[in-house]
Amino acid sequence: MPDDLRHLYLARRPLLQQVAVSLDQETREALLHVPHIDRIAFRVKGVDSFLAKAADASNQPMYTAPLVEIEDQIAGRVIVFHLDDIGVVLDTLKGTFNAVERYRRRPEKDAEFGYESEHFIATLPPQVLPDAWSDREDLPTTFELQVRTIFMHAYAEPQHDLAYKAVGDLPREIRRELAWIAASAWGADQAYERIARWAATQASLKQPEPE
């Protein structure tokens, strides 16, 4: 079954890539006048990553039709400067995409630090689908978009890479090191947010009085 699933996924991957390019363009147009955007990027899930997710027993309920059900086969990411920018981006994109789910990934306990990101699941709009899309019945109907700050991203990407390469459980000291990095990124976001709000207040005070 894994070999069959690999073949099926690879056969339809060019279609997914076409849609990813179109979604990237739609997202850039929607956010064209939104300030504090660092970068926008879309990708198609790698075949090994797709197969691992399809076989992961921790996904409950288990996927019965992974080619259709896995929501992040096409995924995008918007990186912003400040925490307040996350809400601005998501509110703007609601006018472009039909969101079916929105949730924030964060540590469960207040005293913990780790991965944080806003996740936005939306239906694939018809204008991004190539003509050949309707010829298949094993294609997803949604895509995922993550919105995070530069500091959230700076923690998440190296951490994901290191954890993926690790064999077995991470030693306690390594986990503490990662928690320290996450806490530092969280603190930097909070500090930048306070500075950005102060700067906005100062700018408003300098506005000339209306005549």
C-alpha cells in the first residue's frame, strides 16, 4: 500500500504544484497593501512527509483517504514583523479565501515555551484550479496557511529540522536548550510589540491638528 500511495501522490503532484503557484499569487495580491510582511511562500508537501503523515497513528481519526483528507498537501506561510500583524493578515485573507478552520498552535501550559503559529485552513477557490483538476477524484479540497512572526519562524524552522534528524527522545539538556530559545523568541516578540505600539502612539501625537 505505501508504494501504491507513493505512486499516486507523485502522479498528481504536478497539479498540486500548479495550484500552489496560483495560491501564492492570490495571497500576494490580497496582501499587497498590508504593511510589515516579511515574506510569502507556498509549497507542495514532499512525498516522504506525506507518506509519514498518512501512516502516523497519532492522527485521530486515522486517514481513510489520505490523498483527499490531508489538508496541508498544499501549504503557504506568511511571515510578519509583529504579533499584531498576524490578526491583520488573517482578517484580510478572510476576504479572499473561505476559511473552514482557524486555530493557534502554542504550548499547552503557560509556563512552557515552544512552537507557536496561527493556522488557517481554507477551501481551494475555483479560480486557482487547473482544467485537469476536474479529471481526478483523489485531490484535496483545502489548503493550509500558517501566519507567524519572524521570531516564531526563527525558532520553528531550525527546531523542526533538528527534531526531525534526532534519533529517539531528545536529552533533557537539549530540550531545555530548545525551551530557552523558544522563550527568547517569545520575549523578543513581546518587546517588539511594545516598541511598535509606542512608536504608533508617538506618530499619532505628531499629527497636525485639523484646521
